[in-house]
Amino acid sequence: MTDASSAPRSQGTVVLLLASSTGGVGQHVRSVARGLTEAGVPVLVCGPAATQDQFDFTAVGARFAPVEIKASPTPGDARAVSALRRTLAAETVRVVHAHGLRAGLVATLARPAAPVVVTWHNAVLAGGVRGQLSRLAERVVARSARVALGASADLVERAAALGATDARLAPVAAPTLPAPRRRRAAVRAEFGVVPGQPLVLSVGRLHPQKRYDVLVDAAARWRTRTPPPAVVIAGSGPAYLQLAARISAARAPVTLLGHRTDVADLLAGADLAVVTSDWEARQLFAQEALRAGVPLVATAVGGLPELVGDAAVLVPAGDVDAVDAAVRALLDDESLRADLARRGAARAATWPTEEDTVGALLDLYAELGPDPAGPAAPGADTPSTGRR
């Protein structure tokens, strides 16, 4: 694997493309952009202006160009394709690396002369018309991209089954969290946690896929414990109002914190971390929890089992009884929590680092060809992405 710190300067720009993101994909793109620029590779990030506002790609050395790609298919996709073509035409492009199915579709429809790599970060779970459109997009992207990278083994299998000629596993490393800025007692005091009271934490986008309704329903049962655990969920998203109503109706001891930038502090104050998603690849919060030595209860879905091994308690998706039982067992057994914390930290030490991730990408980009993409010949069908 190439050492990112000693990699030669690329003969062309690596274009990183993403759609709307408020969480893991945006963090990953920022991490990759930082690693590539530190290795001397010119990087241009393209995506919605809101992603630059949130993740500040330019602060890590990349340039940014707005290409508005919504989270769901819209008629505006044609404008996004045109915007990407115009942006690429002004660049000497080494590779176009799209992150996520939506960005992958725009990248392949733009038909750049440079190789297109698409990282599959999520499975398609939606039903109805949206699900049908997404599954059609999966097939187009799988068959059009030069290389399909899956963040978990099931995504690699999915891409290959849909016709990808080159599908590979590319684990996404969670960016290293900064050291906590507050003491454990100060974090717990923010939420009114008294001595001896457990603090249960979950972090993620408030989206139906995360199944926070399961956590809320389980937490409602914990009101009878003495003292009842305080449950906090950090994140924002479209399910906020429904979750708030469910919390109120169930009188569950759950607080929605909204978007937070102090996850390291929250983990320092937590006794237990919980993930209740219907599907995840290598969820960043699960990685952060194990690295921080916080015992984890997570659903046995997607790439989570291969990620955590025996270093977390795994439960079936959508099973309130299983989440309830697992959390109770851990809260009642301090030695079991301590054992999980030790195993979690040991497991995390085996994962690829951000540097490993960037090094693997540098190897891939080199494999795809040493020369930057040049302009298409006059009258060629494929739009030019180079300049003379």
C-alpha cells in the first residue's frame, strides 16, 4: 500500500463528488480530501453548497465547486449533470471519485473522459417509486463506473450482482475524534444526570433508517428502573418531529440534542452506546464508541457484525425486546461493561486508519493510469474533462 505521506504529486486533479450529506459521507469525503492534499494531490470537491458550509473542505486544502445534487432523484439532476460537465471541462482531471449512489449517478451520466470510481456507502431500503428509481440508479452506476468500492462486504456483493466489472471492498475509516474538552462530570451535568444514573448515547442522522423509534420504545420501559437511565440522541434530520411526538407520548426518558460537534465529549460522559439501525455499512458512531471504550449495543445488520466482531452486543433489527434486554443486562453488570470496553478498544486497533484509506485510494488511482484525462477529440460523443 502506498504511504500517503510520501506519495508523488498527482499529474491531475482528483475530483471528489458527493450529494447532500449531513453526516458520515461528508465526513469521509473531508477525511479523504485532507489525506490526498497532504500527499500533494490536487483535490476538487464538488457537491451542494451546504456541504461546503458544514464540512469546510477548503479548510483541509481542497478547492470546492458547487454541484447541487439532492438526496433523492429530482428533475434537477439534469442541471447537476450539466454543472459537473462544465466544472470538469475547466480541469485536468485525474479521476472522478463519486461518493454515494446519487453522486455516482450524476458522475456516470456526465460521462467524463477520466475514470469514474464510485464508493457505495448505503444500501437502498426505500420502497415505492423512490425505491424503484434508486434500484434503477444502482444498476446504471454499477455497470457504468470503472471501479465500484463498497464500504461493506454486502455492498460489494450488491454492486457485483448488478453488473459491476470491478467491485472491491473499501472500508471507510472514521475520522479520529479530538480529545474531549470537558470532564465526564461536566458532560453529565449538562443533562441533569445524578450520581449513579446511567447515560445512554446514540449519534446519527434522524432518519427512519436509524430506527430511533425502537430506542425510544425501549427507553420508555426503563422509566421503572431506579434511577432511570438518561438517553440522549445527537443528530438532526427529517424524523425529528415524529420522534419528538413519540418521546412525548411514551413519556420516554429521551432527549433529542440536535446536531452536535462535541461527540468526543458526549462519549466521555456516556456509560453505554446504542445503534438501532435497519442497516449500516461501517457506521462512524459505532467506530467512535469502540475507540472511546464505550460499551456498544448494535443491530446485526450490513457491515456492523464484521466491524465489531465480539466486541459489542449484537441484536436483531427492529426488536424492541432485544434492545431492552441487552441494555438492561449491561447496565446491571459493571464487569461486563468493562470487558466490552476493553474488547472494543482492542478491536478498534485492528481497523484501517484514515491514512490506510487514503493510501489504498492512491494505489487505486495509480492503477487506473498515470496520465491525467485529456480533452475528447472534436466531435466525440464523450464530453471533454481536460484542457490543453
